[in-house]
Amino acid sequence: MRFSMIFRPLLILVGVLLTPVAYAQGGTLSKKVVCNAAQEKCLVRTTRATIGDQVLFFKPGSNKAIASGEVSSIKKDIRIVEIDRRTANIPRDAIAKLRRGDDEKYTWVESARSGVVGFSLGLGFYDYFSQTQVIEASGFYEFRSSMFGIPLGRSLGMVLRASGQFGSNNEVDYRDDTGFRVSDGKLSITSFGLSFGPSFTGLEFGSMGIRLEGNAGFQYSLSKLDGETDYEDLFVVQNDDLRATPGIKFAAGIQGSLYYGRQKTWRPQLGFGYSVVGPAKGTTVFLGLLRVK
């Protein structure tokens, strides 16, 4: 009896003192967060969340949310959170907290521009005339999260790409209408283009990821055919028809690449593409660098 009379008030006092602390930190899960490069998935070390729980992410010292997501799977004491909204990059020291109900309002930081930027250099083989080799150089910016205020999916984006082609073919023969060879010619390829289309950056396995892109636009060609005789007065016949002429042409293409490296760094990529430029078609193997902002 005396024991309970002495310690019961003490236990009540301790409970009263600890209650505000427990309430204040009740929603905090972890202060160490690891996200993939595309920031579509984050790992949170905690045992206090289960599948389906909503999680908010905050920068240290800020009460404005920078991302939100849902716990999709559990691996021991790790919770994998699928990010469904993000207005800024999630740092490693971000604070993860359980969302306390749908009716509670949270303030967000202002939307920050998020995207992928990169460039590449490749070797292409096009049927401008027979098999013509070209050097292709291009740079792109991929809008992610949102584009001009329009929300996009987790891994989806819209890419704006500028490109150029440079090459030549010295195996052009000028022949008359009887097929008699008249002189040699040289086909010079120079063109510049601008294209736009959907893209996908994700499916990461460790430090390796996959990037897919489709685009369509226009290319302005300065291609020129030189020789000892005016080719407009003759027929050019050798394997294939001439498919490189000056002017503006419709262009479209698809490409895929593998990239490797750590987050927030320039990451090398190796890829393959297929393109149509006017009546000509070709394939390209390219090397490049990209960075997820």
C-alpha cells in the first residue's frame, strides 16, 4: 500500500511531463531519407508506418512540405514510399512524418523547376544516298513534375531537343539517262532540327536506370550535291535514290538509353535511336551525359 501511495503520484507526474513530447514527435518517422535519382521512390528507416500510410517530407528547420507519398512496401525496418507529389528535391536529411488525416491542411514550398538536362554525340547511318554516315550532336531538357503549370506523372516528362547532323558521301556517281557514268559527285549533309515529345526516365536498379523518348518536329537541311556537272540535268542512279535535298523537312524519332551513376551528378548514358528525316531513315548509336535536377 505504501509503495503504491508513493509511486503512483510520481508516475502520474512523469506521464504528464512526457505527454507533450510524445505528441509533438508522434508524427516524425525518420531524419534520414534515401531517394532514387528520379525521386519517385524514397526509403525511410522506421517501424512506425505500414502499407497505405501517407508520408510527408520536410526540409530540416522548415514547416512547409516539399513532397508527399504513400508507403507501398515493407522490408524489415525499411519503408518504401512512392512519391506522388514533389515541389523540390528531397535531401538525404529530409524529415519524414506521418500525415495525420486527410482533413488537415499542409502548406507547401513554391514549386521548383525540376527536370533532366543532357547532351549526346553519336554516329548515324542514313539512306540519304546509299549508306551515308553522319555525326549527330544534340542537347535536351526534360520537363518533370510539371510543365508550364501542367502536372506530369512520376516518371513521365516532356522533352525539348535541339540537334544537328554533319556528314558526307563521296561515292555519288553522275550518270546520264542511258546509265553512262559522267563524273564523280559528293553529297554534303548539314542540318539543324528542333523536336518535342514524351519521355520516361526511371526503372532504376541501383545506380543504373533506363530512359526512353519519342519526339517529332522539323529539320532544316543545307544538304548540297557537288560535282563536275550540274546534277539537275542528269539522273543520279546508284543503289538508292537521292533523299537529301535542301529545305525544311518533317522529322521524328524514338530512342532508348541506359545511364549509370550517383544522384545529383552528371551520369554517362549509352543509347540507340531510330529517326525519319523527310523521306530518309536512319539509326544512331550515341554516348552522352545527363543529370537529373
